[in-house]
Amino acid sequence: MRNIIVCVKVVPKTEDVTFDPVTKTLDRSKAENQINEADKNAIEAAIVLKEKYGGKVILLSMGPMFFEQFLKIGIAMGADDAILLSDRAFAGADSYPTALTLATAIKKIGDYDLIICGEESSDAGLGQVPSQIAEFLDLPQALFVSSIEVSDGLIKVKRSIRGGHEIVEMPMPAVISVELGMNQPRFPDFKRKRWADKEFKLKIWNMKDLNLEEGMVGLKGSYTFVNRFIETIPPQRKREFIEGSLEEQANKLYEIIMKILSS
Amino acid sequence: MINSWVYIESEGSSIEDVSLEIIGRLNELKNDIDLKITGFYLGTKPGDLPRIAISYGVDHFIFLKSDLFSFYDSQTFVNGISDLVRERNPDIMLFGATYQGRDFAGRLAARLKTGLAANAISLNIDKKGLLYTGVPGYGGRFIAEIVNMKARPQISTVRQGIFKKMERDESRSGEIEIVDVELKGFNQKLKLLERKKLDIKDITKSERVVIIGNGAGNNLKPIEEFAKLIGADIGVTRPVADRGLAPRDIQVGSTGVSLNSKIAIIFGSSGSNHFVSGIERCKFVISVDIDKNSNIFNYSDYCVVADMFKLLPFLIKRMGGDL
Ligand SMILES: Cc1cc2nc3c(=O)[nH]c(=O)nc-3n(C[C@H](O)[C@H](O)[C@H](O)COP(=O)(O)OP(=O)(O)OC[C@H]3O[C@@H](n4cnc5c(N)ncnc54)[C@H](O)[C@@H]3O)c2cc1C
Ligand SMILES: Nc1ncnc2c1ncn2[C@@H]1O[C@H](COP(=O)(O)O)[C@@H](O)[C@H]1O
């Protein structure tokens, strides 16, 4: 197989992000970061394909410089190379310029058979980037994939549909997004991690390297804007604890359920 | 007049509820603004579909017809509709945030060089036709109100189970338009080899739901038995669906469905953000968890600290024959 490119995003842990009610903005500064969970599934899927059919797994990410340490985790899992698209002008991108920037880099990498994304990112959680990369590269796509087979230049995947699944086949190159939890991502190899931290140099490309212009990327290249943030206030619940022995708890619970059902 | 287009996702002659819910919401907005609602569908033969869509509240139905539309492929569908969209230039295009709707809308937005707000849980349109969508982020803890002031159409996908569809009314009238689509020079790359669909209940409408969390491990039987006794439908948390023990369609939470039930009874969930956003609108929430510090209790009316496998036999016994 030729290159397998995996799009990887680094996201703050959902539980660590807080809302400032005064400025009405999100505070991500104290949040711990991690590779987007579904993207770990994407990396695992790529490595499994490489082990079977050969080729090189290349990680591709657009984001600030600190993403580097996370891409090295992917290298330690078994990816061959990593490219970080980093430029001040890329900041504030919605999905359109994100996909455009990634697609431009994919063309520059060249010689690819497959582009694998996660189904969605856990922060904004839009799941649009894979579809848009496919459009910018004029490639066929299958999203929400949970299994992959490759033969003779064709890729056959199982994709989710409402209430079931489809098996579809496409010629490569193609774009897929994999479902969160579709496989068990392996742990980074300890020796490889040490090597990645000390010796591995990832490529860093900026706007000029990609021949892109200001107006096309980042905030300026975006179409959607956040008018305001609203913190959702979860409904106030009673939080009444039901105590007693198991039998007593069960009996009390029974009464409560019956009361609600008949109300 | 503001022109809005709604993707009618359908199989046979039944339309996905989410499409009808979007139409329902747009009809509410008609009270304040001058809005035309066009439903569009890509398929091989129209059948009853246009009439059904009209009976649920669209003013106008466009059936895009081609033999290549016999199954869904985003490349084919985007090629099939983009010329018509450019020609008519609607202000707004809405899709259900289903697998297909998200796949289609994302690619179309890139083709049309416009923005897309995904997974909206609120929809408002001002008099000038600017669309305001509420898009949940971080598992639903925050909602970002999104606008696109730069390009048209304004595209959004809309979450299912949020809005109300209207009652079907056969006396509603509307215009039906059939457009033959020629996909000249287009070479369809994706092939459909197999399709499996189960008849799965839409739990966003259920009155009673019992949710199986990861704490149940692989032993779903006792919970299922309990659910049956109280006449409840089953929902699951994500890890349970990930392990293949239940279909995604009954997964509750930010990447699943939102419930609107009178009662939700949850067994063995830690109450993460991504999950609890799906139970916000339940009237009463009851949780059972072995860990007294489980976050799920913060989102519950009644909390039971217990090992579910020890509690359930008592509960089932107590219910025996009574229901
Ligand atoms: C992008 C993204 C989207 C996501 N979307 C969703 C979504 O839509 N829906 C969703 O559910 N999750 C979603 N998740 C996952 C979510 O973050 C949590 O990982 C998940 O909800 C945890 O499921 P759980 O609470 O069932 O399991 P766990 O967190 O494993 O909790 C299990 C609970 O069971 C209890 N328990 C164990 N044994 C017993 C016993 N014998 N009796 C009683 N209690 C017991 C434990 O004390 C624990 O509290 C998403 C994650 C990401 C990153
Ligand atoms: N900045 C980024 N860099 C690399 N890949 C990304 C980026 N943003 C999104 N992706 C990829 O697109 C998928 C879906 O993201 P999203 O559309 O943001 O939900 C992710 O799982 C990644 O695989």
C-alpha cells in the first residue's frame, strides 16, 4: 500500500474545560490535553493496515506547537512519520479552513492510498472535517466506519447507518472516518517513545510551505462564528439517597417508580 | 421571502422523524417571518413521498431524480444537487444530524464554499434570514450560538428528538417539482455491497427508559428483565454500544440520542458530560451505582448506592406479577 495518512487532533479533556460566566468564554488553559479519542482509533486502524499490506503511516495535524509531544505518542504507537501544520494564521479555524489546510498538506505529501480520520473531535464535535477533506481532494468517502478490508486497490468498509450498517466498496485513494471505539488502540512502545522523544524530528509546515494565503485559513477563512456561548444549566435534581438494606432499597425504589408512573 | 430547504431523509415511503421535526420547527418560525419551506429528496422514483412531506408541512417539494440515486453516496449526492442549489440559492439548508445527514451536509458545504453548524439543538431565524443555531460543545456542557454572515446557503445539521413534528394533515397543499438530474461525465466510485437494517425503536419518544451503563459488564439480562416488567425501552451508554452489545441507535448522550421520557432509570454509569447531556430533559431520573461518589448522582432525583446485581433480584421480586 502507498501512504496512509491519519488526521490527528489534540483536544482538551472535556471535564477540564470551564466556563467563565463573566466573560462568557471557555477556559481551556487549565485543561489537560490528549489525542482526540477517535483519532487514537484511527491511528490503530492505520497501523493494523500497514502491518498487513505495507506502506507508511503518516500522522497529520493542524494546531499549535505543543501538539508535537502528542504526535510523538502516535509515533511510539508505530506511525512512521508526523507532520504538524502550525502557523499563527491557522488559529481560529472552523471546519472549512481546517479541512482545506489539511487537504492541501495531503496533496503536498502525495502518494497516498488512504486518509483516515476520527469520526469527530470531542471538543467541538462536528464530524465535518473528514467529509470536507474528501471533497477538497475529490475522493470518495465513507464515514462512521467500524471495519476495513483492503484488496487490489479497493477498500471495503462497514459503515453505520441509522438502525444498521452498510458494506461499501471504493477504489483508493479514499477518505474514511472511523468510529470511536472501533478497535483497542495499542499502548505506545516504551523504547520507541524514548527514541521519538530524543531523536525523531517531525516536520513542521506553515502557511507558506502550503502556498496558502491569509484569507483562506484560520479565522479569516472561516464561515461560521460564535455569536455567544451559553453554559447549559443542568436541571436541578432532588438527589435524594435511598438508604437501607438491599431489600429496603428495592422496596422504596419500587414505591417511587410506581408513584412516578401513575402520576 | 426567506427560502429554507430541508433534506427529506427517507426510505421507502417513511420519512425520518428528524426531517419532520425540522419542518415542524420551521413552521413555528413562520409565525414571525416570511418563510418558505422546501423539502428536497434525491431518489429514483417519487412515489408518495412528496405528498407525505407536504402533509407534514412543507410548501414545496423538489424530487431530484436519477438512477444513480438508488443508494446514498456523498460524492454522487453532492454532485447531484450542487448545480440546483447554486441556481436557486436558498438562504438556509437543514439536514438531520444522522449518519447520512452529517456526511452529506459536510461535503456539500465544502462544495458550495459555505459554513456549516453541526448538531444544532436550537434554530432561530431573524427577519433578514440570518440563521442562529445552538451547537453543543464539550459533550453538551456549553452551547455555542453559531452564525454565518459570510456566505449562502447557511447550512446546519439538526439533532433528532429536539423539535416537534406537526400532526399529519392530508388537506395541506404544496407544489411538487420533479427535476431530472443528469450527472454528465460523473463516474460513481462507491459501490453498495450489502445493507442491513434492523427495526429499532426510536427511544427519543419513549415514556419510560431503562439505561444500561458500563457497570453492567456483559450481563444485561437482569436489567432487561426489570425493564420489561415496568414496560420500559432500553437505552445504553457509549461503552456498551462500543462493545457491540447494543446498536448505536439506542445509545444515549452527545453522540447518541437525547431522551424526553417521563422516567429514566440508570444502572451503572459514572455520569460523564457526554452521557448526561442526553438525559437532561427526562422528568425523573433514578440511578443505581455501586460507587457513592459516582457523578451520575448529581444528575439524579433518586439515588441508590448498591451493587445492581444484588439489588435487581429484590426489585424484580417486588415487581413480580404486579405489573
Ligand atoms: C467524543 C465523545 C463522545 C462521547 N459520546 C458519548 C455518548 O453519546 N454517550 C455516552 O454514554 N458516552 C459518550 N462518550 C463516553 C463518555 O465520555 C464516557 O466514557 C461514558 O459515558 C462512560 O459510560 P458509563 O458511565 O456507562 O461507564 P463508566 O464510566 O465505566 O462507569 C461505570 C459505572 O458503573 C458503576 N458500577 C460498576 N459495577 C457496578 C455494579 N455491579 N453495580 C452498580 N454500579 C456499578 C461504577 O461505579 C461506575 O460509576 C463520549 C466520549 C467522547 C470522547
Ligand atoms: N486540526 C486538526 N488536525 C488534524 N486533524 C483534524 C483536525 N481537526 C479535525 N481533524 C480530523 O477530523 C476528524 C473530525 O473532526 P471534527 O470535524 O472537528 O469533528 C477528527 O477526528 C480528526 O481526525
